[in-house]
Amino acid sequence: MDLVDFLAPETLPGVAREARRADSGYSPEQYQREKRDGTRLPSGAMRIKRLKGRHLRIITLHMSGKSNKDIALELHCSETWVAVILSHPLSLEYKKRLLTRQENEFDALFGKSVGVLRESLDNNDPALRLRAVDLIFRGQGRFKGNEDKSKLTAEDIVGKMLEMAQATGQVQEVSIKVG
């Protein structure tokens, strides 16, 4: 290809794009019309009529905790395409159904977990029994062992000590030396 052929109008990128657009019959006006009549979403993306295997794979990877970038690398597509699929109304509905199924499964396992805790409480190993009691109390919100102790003031600590002592009935009077 010589320089004259290279600089011919049909080989220039902008001109070639306009020529392809004219050949395809597609125009910016048609794009705007499709957005208005609902063929396209307000974001400009084409409306998906149903989720296909590739879409479901994107959603599954997303639900398993992968980032859009990782999904795009794994499926050899753009990060933007992953975001478009994940934000599509059909995808959002599918994700909602998946979450509902997972919550139902989690609720169904509750009975088994209570049985395991019961067995742990009946076990001869004191460490296992204490761990089971700790899990029960934390689950019911009665014991907050992970509090940030740096945020507690001296008055808070003394107040908790008094509450615990009075609740057990072991201490009737408390004296504290300051200084």
C-alpha cells in the first residue's frame, strides 16, 4: 500500500466509521429513539430479554465475592460489560432470588446448629463446653466480648463490675481507692 492509498478518505478512521454507519443504516438519531421507546435502557445499554449462560456466570462470580476486574479478566470481557450486566434489572432480580434461596437454606440449618450446640454443652471437655456457652451468649447479644476496650472509661468499667457483682449477689458493698 503506497502513501496515496493509505491517505485515501475511506481508510481514515473517522471517515471509515462514518462510511460503516451509513452502510449499516444506524445513526445517532436511531440510538436516541431506541432509548426513548424502551429498546435500550436509560444508560444506553441494549435491553436483555433473558439471562444467558455468560450472564449467569458473571452473576455467580460476583456473588462469590470476585471484583468486576477479576470477573472481566476471567471471562475475557471488559469491566464495563461486567458492570452493565450486574446492574441490569434481570440480573438484579436474579441476585435477589439467589439471596432469598441462601437465606432459606441458612434458616433451615438453624435446627442442626442448635443440636450441635446442645451436644457441645453435654460434652465432657470443659473448653468445648465454655466455647458453646460463649457462642450462645454472643448470639443472643448477652455478652459482647469483642468490645473495643480502649473506648471504655474507668467509670464504664466500674459500672459493669458493679452490675455483674449485684446481678450475682456475691458483693453487697464495694469500695474503690482513687490515687
